[in-house]
Amino acid sequence: MKGIVEERAVELGEYIIENGATVRSAAKKFGVSKSTVHKDVSERLRGVDPGLYIEVKNILEINKAQRHIRGGMATRKKYSRSKKS
């Protein structure tokens, strides 16, 4: 059972790097919770593949820095749709 968790952590890390994915989008793709993705890529991946961990960490830092912008755009889109109706 333990090997499966480490494999999932590596798969999640590779997916995040290849797609520049957020934790939320990776969770949706793999059918797990955001908490599971976060734990896998921030704790488990560090022990399994430190190089991959650093790459994933960099992408997640970029996503974290941009999330307020994406949230604002989503809110703007939401309310601009409701005015047209």
C-alpha cells in the first residue's frame, strides 16, 4: 500500500509540472481531495524525489502569487454574465 501513495505523489508532481496545474485542478484530474494533493506534493514527494519536489514547489509558488488575480477575473466574469441576462 505504501508504494501506491509514493507513486501517486510522483504522478501528481509530474502532472503539475507538465500542465502548470493548480492543486485544485490536479485534485479534480486524479479524483482526490485538495488536501491529499497538497500533502502528496509538499511532504511525501520531498522524500521520494527531491528534485521533482523543488520543481513542483516553484510552480505552486507561482500559482499562489497569481491566485488573487484569477479570483478577481472569475468574479468579474461571474457578474458580467449576470448583467447581460
